[in-house]
Amino acid sequence: MEQITGTMLAVLGAALAAGWSASGSAIGIGIAGESGAGVMTEDPGKFGLVLLLQALPGTQGIYGLLTAFFAIMKVGLLGGEPVAVSLWQGLGILFACLPVAIGEYTSGIAQGKTSAASIQMIAKRPEEMGKAIIMPAMVETYAVLSLLMSIILLNSIKI
Amino acid sequence: MAVLPVKKVSITVHRSVEEEVFGKVQAFGRCEVVPLVSQGDVSHAAARLAEVDDTLADVRFALRFLEPHFSGGGGGLALLFGDKPQVTLPGLAQMSHNLGLPRIVQDLREKERRLNEIRTEKSLGVSVQNVLQHLEGFPYPLVLLTEGTARVQGIFGTVACGNMDEAKRLLSSALQPMGEIFPFIPKDPKEKEGHIALIFPREQYRSVEELLAGVGFSRTELPGVLGDTVEEEQRRFSARAVELAAQEEALISATRDLAARWVPDLRHTLDYLSVVRDRRSTLLQGMRTEQVLMISLWCPAPEVPRLQKVLEPFSQEIDVALADPEEGETPPTVFQNSLWAGPFEPLTKLFGVPEYGAIDPTALMAPFFVLFFGMCFGDGGYGIITGGIAFYLFKKYRMTGDARGYVLMIMAGSVSTILYGALTGSWFGDMIDAFPFLHVFQPLKNSVTIMDPVKDPMTVLKVSLALGVVQIFFGLFVALYDNVRKGSYMAAFSDQGGWLVFLTGLILLGGGASGALPAEGMAIYQGVAALGALILFLTQGREKEGIFRKALSGALSIYSVSSYLGDVLSYSRLLALGMASAAVGMIVNMLAGLISDVPYVGWLLGAVLFVGGHLFSIAVNVLGAFIHSLRLQYVEFFSKFYGAGGRIFSPLRYDTKFVAIVDREPEGAQIIS
Amino acid sequence: MPTPERYGYATARIRAMERRFVDQGVLQRMLDAEDLSSALKVLGETAYAPWLAEMKNERDFDRPISSEMFHCYEEVRQFVPDPEMGQLLRITYDFHNIKVILKSMLRHRRGQSRRWDLLTNLASRETDDLLAAMESEDYRLLPYGLSGVMEECLSVWEQTQDIVEVEKRLDAQLFRALGELAKATAFPGVLRWFRARVDAENIRNLLRLRRAGEEGVKISEFLHEGGNVSLERLVDLGSEPVESWSRVLHYADVAPYLAEMGEQGSSEAMLVMLEKALDDYISGMLAPFSYTPFAPENVLRFLWSKEIETKNVRIVLVSKTSGLDRDMVRKVLRRV
């Protein structure tokens, strides 16, 4: 019983990591997409640039997927025999997934807003593309740091 | 590393040859005009400019009208990469001259006017048809409602459905037996308004109007052209609509033919006229006297001899003076990079051009950019694919400008990706381990693998952070060099020297505490850190007034260490993105492996998933790799020493969109009609 | 209650549309053009191009200008989440139309011809609807609270036969309705803009009335409530020379714009420069919102700038027909 609980807690962690990150990315890309559609109605030629900027908040979802993947690999649910996971180990994995679950969700939305603002910027000044791309990338730093912490924590749990 | 010095070349030219001389300067293409509010009598030059502006407006109009109907490719991709058809200037001039522009433009204006007329008439027709719809069943000619006769007149309009019965009742009692009422109740019950047409003797107009006002009637003016019966008019308008549609179609198809015929030539003419316009507007930016024109140019110093050679044939008519830029002038920035660093200039330009005389960071950043790109993209197989595509494009098109730079950057980045992928054993994710039939390659793959970001992220994290420390120290050294070069020894010693010593001390301390360095040296490490801190404390307040403020700023500056810490941590993205590539690849392989167990079609589904999944992974990761390695340069590296703030060199040259102007007709090239 | 989050699409599209503005360079080229037809050719390279073919002759440039404006209003109306944004500007044209209709009706009573040609399609309500409501004397159908004022206007006319008195009441209603519209949006920038509009209108009226020799109480009847500068202060201002207005109003946002006007020779020139200064003042109130990416005020800013742009284009084209001095024209061009 305890082992099943441990495994399920790990699965919950993975689910939170993947689910919240994907939500963050989805909202972020949605916000950016609205602005993108607005710009493209006027200037369809900007499709390439707009798509680039709109795609930026997508990495959060990938980081979440990555963490979820690590978490369930750790408890042997993917490729290989399930390993015995104690309640405490399972709880540890759940906690380790939280930085990603929270950080990616929030940063995904924030990055979406910045991307949308950047899209507005290139609508008016296409020559400033460089700056427009860097600003959303500033937000992503914190998505990377969340991922980093989750990976380090997952790594430090011995099974 | 530094930008090219420039010279100010002042040319005084006799007005008889001014256009010819600046034609040569434009062909030379390496001189920027120093803007000057024109002085003296410029009316002649202004008129010459207005003349070409006028023609340009015509060409732009023609292109604006024709381009939406033009389907022939303008060589989209080739144009994007700067691969344009090559022509000579005389050839282009000849072509533009023979084009017969006024005739084309007149024809197009006529077509545009006609199209507008047709569209106006069409929309008018639609609105009339709408009105007629409401009158279906009205038995008399409509002239009764529009004009009336000598004794009878009519009114048509709307009434709210609720008032309809009331209106009918009131009107029929008032008009009996002289008038007639035709109510049209809408078929759709959601419709709120119905229509009423009335015919009555003229003398009853007043009373009818009052009645109608009482029931909220609002009158609809019928267009005066309506005279016949409703059916007749409907037939006429439908016929006319068909006729108009046919006319419009014919006009548009004719326009399409015209577009196919003229758009390429018009585009070339646009280029030619822009070249002429650039040259003529230059002639407005100088000092003029009765006889001569004086214009100053910025020319990169090494190219001055070539400029002089270009101007030699005019030695009788012109006088050339050379000077160095003076205090207060803002000369343009001309990049000077070796062959390998040149392609990276677009990245520096994206951030901002260096000031004249300042350090150009392009070559300093390029190796880091390539290395980081490789680490972020992080997969040998992906590197082969992007590198292959970039190489193919590079061979296929004769690339110029920034596009060439980007393609070369991707090529260099791909090579670094392949190397990094080999070191981390990542080939399309874990393809070699995941699929049994590829196991033969395992020994080969494993022989060069030294670390694995997925299985052992901590090692890669350490490498990433170490690279961060290296680049930040390098940035500080560059700033130090720059300050020494400029003679600001105090700034070099305190701002960079202080931080270099302090940060070194901290790293040593960290190394000692974690056991990576011998613990006996702890006292030395502490000493180094303390010395650095002392330098910062004593010097960082040097701009402030008063001992207290000096001490306060000095002490506070030490807190900036947190920003250095943040900078270094930022390099952890090298691990994160590299790991993301490898792990997404791994997930794709795993899913492909799982799905290939499906009986019969499994291998096909697996293959599709494998190809599609990896293509998606490449698209997402190449974008991330590019942006994040760029961000590390801009935010973490440039902030140490680079301030942009310059102005890009924009010489008077052949600035064209659709053709490349060359000296000599290329061999075997077809001559444009 | 409108919320700013809904403006992601609209503001982005507005930014892209701003690129179609006639920029200073083009205006300059039009101004430098030799004659009207070359100036129109330059205009043909801008967003106005599709409408130029509608002109009956060269001097008929008002038609394409108002077509472009109409096109903009209609385009924005289709995607802006709050219809008030467009109405805020178009309501002026509604009141213009009402005045035209009313005057035409009064003229008609005297046996003079109606002036339907003066009606504009820029208004937010269909002209036909207004016309129908007026002709059937069913004033309940009139929008923007006009139903309440129309009876009064007509009775004033019956008593005094003074059209100025009638217009005064309509103008007062215009600004009341405008204020209500602005309050309905509840966006701070819109309210700021409204207060600036009131200030501008009041100051303009002040100068006009002074030129007509009016004083004190009479002046205050023509001023509107709701601006940044209080009515008492404005009435006091009436007795000061125009040159010192910026000093007296030094605390208000409008002061620097008034100061910029400088001294003018004739009172005619004074009025022209004052109008420019006031337009710049109103534009200045909206300018900061260009730095806020999703601010709904950007929609208003765009439409207002477009209005200013049409004004500039019209000024330049008129100067081409009348051969005004270029430097003089340059001075009265509004900032965009």
C-alpha cells in the first residue's frame, strides 16, 4: 500500500509539472497569438516574425514535459520494471516537481504578455527585431531556473 | 576589433559635371554623404529631384495597382537571400526609358477609375434590390411612388410591426375611397419593421403626413431611376448586376495580363529610379555657388586612395580635400572584421552599432555564440540536418548581405552542435540505444561520449556555469583593455581590476570550501577576496562628494556581486536547452518504439512519428538555441563592456530591391527587355 | 464594464495600422510639391490612394480625405471591443448633422432650399435615421440625449429666432453626451482626453467670444463643465491678454502648449495658432499611452491622430490651392 502511494505521489508530481506548464504555455501563446493576429490582419507579410515571437512561450510546456518525464522515469513507470518507492520518496518527487509546476505556469503567461508586446513593437518597427526577441527571452531565464531546481531536486532523491 | 577609421572628404565640383561625378561616387558605393542643409540656389537641383519623384510616384502607383494581381514569382526565396538578377546601369536605364511609362500609367488609372465606377454602381444596385424586395407585389409602376402624377402621389417607408395594424386601420379610414394602401409584412417573424406603400391624392398630403407621424412611420426615399413595375425593375437590375460582374471580371482579367506583362519591368524601373533619386537628393545636400557645388563625404580611410582613383578623370573640374573627423562630429561606424567574424555582424547590428572609435564586439562574441548554440541545440543528428539545409541554400543561391551572415552562422552553429552531440552521445535523442538494429553503432558512439545531460545533469551544469565564469571574466578583461586603451587607468584599476580580484577570491573560496581546491590555501583565498572587496570599497564611491557618501557607495557597490551571481546562473540555460533537445528526442524515440509494436502498420506509424517528431523538435530547439545563445551575448556579455550608440555607415550606393547592379553584363545572362 | 485585457488584438492591430499614417516626410513632400496635382500624386502613395479616384476634380480633395477617415472608423468599429471608442469621436459629426438638418428645416420653413450636401457620413448614426426622426418630429428617436434638448431648441428658435442660442444648447448637449460616453468606458486615458477636449473647446470659445466683444456672464454661458480648468478661472481669464494666459494657467497641463504659441501679429493668426496649440494639447494627453502595450486608450489615440492627420493633409492641400506661404503652413501643422 505504502509503495503504491509513493508511486502515485510521484505520478501526481509529474502530472502537476506537465499540466501546469502546458497551461502556462497555452495561455502565453494565446495572448501572443491574439496580438499576432491583429498585426497580421494589417500586414500578412510579418507572418514569419510573428510566428517566431508567438512560439517563444512554448518552451515552458516542454520543460514541464521534461520534468514529468524525469519523474516517472525515476519511479520506473517508463521503460523498465516499476521500482519500490516509499511514501517519503514519493512525496519528495512530488515536491521536486513543484518549482516547475509553479514557475513554468507563471513565466509562461508573463512571457506571453511580453511576446505580445514585442509583436506590437515589430508591427511598428520591424527593424528592431533583435530587441523584440530578447525581451521575452529575459522572462525565460526564470523558467530555466525553475527547471534547473526541479532537476537538481529530482536528482538528489535516491531510490 | 575596432571599427575602421574614416576620413572626411570634401569635394568641390563644377556644376557642369556634378551629376556625373556623383554618379561615379555612387557606383563606387563606399562614401556616405555628410548631411548639410542646402545653401545657395538649389532650385535647379530641386527641380531635377522633383522630376524623378514624379515618375517614381507613377511607378509606385502602377505597382500598387498591379501587384495584387501579379502571380508570377518574384523569386521569393532568392530575393530573400539577396540573390537578385544582375544588370548594368546603362542596361537598366535603357529598359526604363523604353518602357513607355506614361502610357501604362494612364491606362492603369483609367482601369482603376472604371473599376471604382463599377463597384459603386454594383453596391448601389444591391441597395436598390434590397428595397425592391420589400415592394414585391406592388401592382403599379413605381413612378407613382417616386414622382407621382399630376393628381396622385405616393409614399413608401417603414413602420414597426406592432403599429402595422393600427396604421392600416387609420389610413384606410382616412383615405377611403380615394387612396390605396399596400402593407408588406415581413416573412421573418424576427424582423421588427414592416413596410407600407401608399397612394393618395396630392391634396391629402398634409393629413397623411400627420397620420403617419402618429404611428412612427419613417420614410424611405426611393431612387429616382425607379419607374417601371417592381418585377420589371428587378429584372433590369439583376441583368445590370450580371453585366457589371462580367465587366468587372473582364477588367480584372485584363489587369492580371497587364500585371504579368509589366510588373517585372516596373520593379526594375522602380530600382533604377530609386538609384537616380538617391543621387539627385545627394546634390541637394551641399553648399552651392553660381559655379560650384561643395559636398562632404565620409569615406573609410583605407578606401580613400580608391576613391581618388575613381575621381581622377575629373581632375580638371573638381577639387578634393581630406580631413580627419573633428570633435563634435559623428562619423559613421564601418565594421572591420576578418573573413570568419564578418558573418556575425548582423548580430551586433541587431543590438546596436558600436560608436565610432569604440570596440566592435563581433569577433569577441562569435566563438562563444557558436559554442553556446551547439550546447543549446545539443544533438548531433539535428546538427547534421540544419547544417545540411544551410549548406544547400548557401550553394544554391548567390547570397548577399545579412541573409548570407545568418546562413553562415547556422552552418557554424551546426558544426558545433554535431561536435557537442558527439561528446554527449546524443544522435536524434537516444536513437542508437533505443532501436536494437542500431546497436552496432553503440561502441563508436560511446567511444567519444564524455558526459550525458539527461543521465548526469550536474556535470553539464558545472560545465555551463564554468563557461559563464569564463565569458564574464573575458568581458571584464575586454573592458579593462578598453579603459587602458583610452587612458582611463583609474577606471580600469578600480571598476574592472577590483571586480576581477574580488570575484577570483570568491571563486577560490568556493573551491576551497567544497574541497575542489586544497583547504590549506584558505587564508590566501580569503586574502584575495578581501583585497578585491577593499579595492571596491575604496574606489566605487570616487564620483561622490564627501567621505560619508563615498564610503556608502563603496560599501553598497559590493552588493552588485549578486548581479554577477545572477549572470553566472543564467548560463544554466545551456544545460536546460541542451537537455531539452536530448530529452525531447528521447521521448520521440520512445513513442516511436512503442507505436511500432502495433501489428502490420506499426513500422510505418513508427517511422512517421520518428520523422515528424524530430522535425518538430528541430524547429522548436533551433529557435530556442539561437535566441538563448544570443541573449547570453547581449545581456550577460555585452553588459560588461559594450554600449552600442553608434550610427551604421550608409553610403551612397546602388540601393536596390529587385536587381543587383553590376559593372559588366554577366556572361550568358539574358538581357532584360 | 470594459477591461483592458480584452484589447490584445485591437491594440496590436492598431499598432500595425499606425504604420499607414502619413508621416512628416510625406507631408513635407506634399508641401514642397509644385502644385496641387503633384501634391495629390504624393498623397497617392499613401493610404489615401484608393479614394483619390473618387474625386470629381482636383479641388474635390475633401472627398477622399473623408472617405479615408470613414474607412478608418468603420475598420476600427469592426474589431474594437467597446463601440464607445469610435463614438467618442464620431459623436461630433452626429451633432454636426443634427445642426445641418435643423437649420435646413428652419430654412425650409422660410422657403429656402435644404442643404443636405453638408451632411457627413462620418457620424456614428445613420443620417437617414436622424433625418427621419427630425422630419417626423419624433424626437424620442434622437440619440445622445438630443430628445430632451430638441424641443427646447425649437421653442427658443420660435421666441428669439437666434440660431446662436440654438447652437449653444446643442453644443452643451454634445459635451454632456461626450462626458457620459467617456465615463461609460471608465478608462482613465479616455477621461483625460475628455477633460482636455473640454478645456480646448472652452479656451477656443473664450478667444472667439472676446473677439466678438462678449463679456462676463455671457461668456460663461458658452463654456462647458468637466474640464481641468474651472469655469470661474476661465471667466477671469477673459479679461487677461492672450499672451498671459499660459502664465495665469501655469498650473494646468495646457499651459506649456499655450506658451509655445508665442506672440502673433493679428488676432486672426492668433486664433489659427491657438487651434493648433489646443490640438497638440489634446494629442499630448493621449501620447503617453503609446508606451503601454495593451492600453485601450491606444484605440482612441489612433483615431484622434487620424483626425489630426486628415486635418494636416487638408491644410497642406488647401495651401496648394490658395498658394499660402510654406513656412506659415509648416507652423500650423499639428504634431502627430
